Amino acid sequence: MSNETNRLQLSGGQQRRAARERLYRWVLFLCASLTVVVTLGIVLALTVDAVAFFGMVDPVSFFTGTTWITDRGQFGVLPLVTGTLLVTAGAAVVAIPVGVAAAVYLSEYASRRARSVLKPGLEILAGIPTVVYGYLALVYLTPFLRTLGFDLGTFNVASAAIMVGIMIIPMVSSLSEDAMSAVPDALRQAGYALGATKYEVSTGVVVPAAVSGIFASFILALSRAIGETMIVVMAMGLRPRLFDLTDPLSSLSESGQTMTSAMVQAVTSDVSAASPTYRSMFALGLTLFAITFLMNYLSNLISARYREEYR
């Protein structure tokens, strides 16, 4: 009798455990599905109003036009695209070398105690409100660059790009450091056994082995830079200008406007919700979404192509 009772208790415990596992699986599935549903909802909402906008404005003139003056009905997006790309490129020049260098130090050189202090301190930059970065760029960074001899206006691309670059440094450094820390120590020890120095092991062994994760951090950080709003509004201004991307250095001292700041201007202007100016916000949002989606898709392809698998 006791053996039969024990078997019944064991069977009942297994059934309850299986039921809990099924419940956990469905809860996690619903959470994962929620992210997809939200993304599709955002795309659908942008598409509906963007289609309405393109019913008022010729799509060809929108994507190829060189003038963005909404009051005159001129909705050429190229000035906003060039401004966005210029700020993003400037931010990359600042964030990528500094972020990778910080990641190499934290992964290969820093002691455990130093890492426990420096890495959280570095990641605090990611928690600073972007409006604070914009204020610092306008009030402190631009006057400082002027004292160095740069001829800058009150609103300029250089200050915006530098401050956006500083903002995304934690993303580059943190993700890159995680990728480097995942490299097996056996590779490092093999390099030391061959007589390589720590610098040679770091740059010649660890970084190439973690290149897929490092590159992914670049794309994610630049996607964040493309979508930045407050810094470019406060430091770069709201004047649409078609920049010459073949000579970006000559444009750094000028003011401009990005796609995100144009969206802010459209939604805060005194226009009706049915006007082309208001609906241009959705066309810009859909265009921006397409750019960031393409960047992330290319990031996944490149990461999959160069990913190293260790066993």
C-alpha cells in the first residue's frame, strides 16, 4: 500500500511540475509576442498616416527634393537626411574609437576592483537625460570649441555630433566589453605562449575574435544616434540645410536639422491634424524606421558572417 501511495504522490508532483512549466512557457511566449505586436502596431500606425501624406505630396518629390519648407508646401527630405547622416557620422568618429579603447581596457587591462568602479561609472552616461547633453553642448561645448579657434555659430553640427557621440559611448563600450569577455582565455594563453605582449594579444587575438559583437555594438549605437532628438534640437538648431556629404568638414560649423527634430517641429507647430505638415511627421517616422531597420538587418548579417563559435 505504501509503495502505491508513493507512486501516486510522485506522479502527482510530476504533473504539477509539467503544468507549471507549460504555464511559464506560455507567459514567456506572450511576453515575446507582445514586442512583435507593438512593433507591428507602430509600423501600421506610421504607414496609415504616411499613405495619407503621400496622397497630398508626391512621393518622388519627397524622397528627391532638396528643400524642406513646410509653410510653402516644399517637403523634400534630403536636407533632413543629410543632416541626420552628418551628425551620425560625427558621433561615430567620437564614440567608436573611445568606446572600443575603453572596452579593451576594461576587458584586458583593468583589475577586478577597477572594473567594478569604472564600468558602472561609464554606464551612468547612458542614464543622463538627453536634454542635459543638449544643454551642455549649447552652453559649454560650443563656447569651448570657439576658444580653441573654431569658427562656430550658436547652433552647429560639430557640437551636436560630439555630444551625441559622448552619449552613445557607453553602448559601444559595454557591448564590446561583453563580446571581448566572452572570448575564451585559451586564446589569450596561446598568444602569451607564443611570446606576444598584452597589447598584441588584445589587438591581435581578442578584438578579431570578438569582431562580430563589436560591430553589432557599432550598429546599435549608431541606430540610437540616428534617433536622437533633444541634443540635435538644442545644439544643431531647426534650420533645414542640404549638406554636402562629400565635404563634411566644411559643414560642421553650420546649423541644420535632422529628421527627428523635424518631427518634433511638425507635431508642436500650430497646424491641423489633417494638414500635410502634421502628417509629414509620420512619413519621416516611417523613413527613419526603414533606415534603422536596414542598419539592424545588415548588422545581423555581418554578425552572423563573422561570428566565432567556441566549444
